[in-house]
Amino acid sequence: MPVLFHGSNVEFEIPTLDRSRDKRDFGMGFYTTTVKTQAEEWAKHMVVRFGGQPYIHTFELNYDDLAVKEFPGINLEWLELVKVNRTLGGIQHDFDVVIGPVANDYTMQTIQRYIDGVYEAEEAMRRLRYAKVNDQVSLHTPRAMALLISKGYEYVE
């Protein structure tokens, strides 16, 4: 089971989907990453935006018996899923878990121009082809959340 990290501005024992924010890359859900330093940055960003203290929560997840969509990197299918979820909101897929690249500060300008119709798909993909991005593992259903095993949390300095 992979180790997953979640950056937050609060400490909690049991994660829920109740605090999901809308219009995220893969839809409303509980977002984690396999990159601890990325979770630390997410935690610090949350503190700046909403107050609180930065925490890293650690989890394991058994993907067996879950509907999982995994993107090995930035590709057109990933770009379309990000576009539809960021445009329509909610959850625009039927997966329990989605794994793939993060639309980050380096890629978001191109993605937004694609969403706005300034770039065609081919141009957006050309501009994104060398982007270096970390991963995100998002959970979207109560079924997936029930399989998430908490390994504790720590305060980030």
C-alpha cells in the first residue's frame, strides 16, 4: 500500500468528504499525494488562506476493489478531465480514486487558456509537454474513504 500525505491547516482523526472544495482538478474529493514536501506546501498554503496551523496527515490506501483512474503523466485525457471538473464542478467521473499530475502554478496558466478557448488542445499539450509536476491521489467516494487508513499526523515547522 502506498503512503499518502495530506496537507491541512487543521488536525483531525478521521478525514471526510464534507470539507471538499469545488472545481478541483479531479472534482470534489479528499486530495493526497505521495510527495511529502508537496503536502507540506499545501498545508502552508491552507494556513495563509484560512488560518490555523500546518499539519501533514499520513495515510495508506488499499486500491483493491476500487474503481481507480490513473494518469501516467500529462496527456489529453488528463487535460480534458481537469477542464470539465474545473468548469462544471462537482465530480465529472465515476471513479472512487483518481491518480495523476497536479495542475500547479507552472501549468495553470496554460490550462486556463485552454479552458477559456484561447488555446486548442494541441497547443495546450505542446506547452505542457515538458512540465514537471508532482502527483495527486484524490478520493471521491465514501467507499474509498472507508479504506483510507490513518497513520497519524505531524505539525509542520
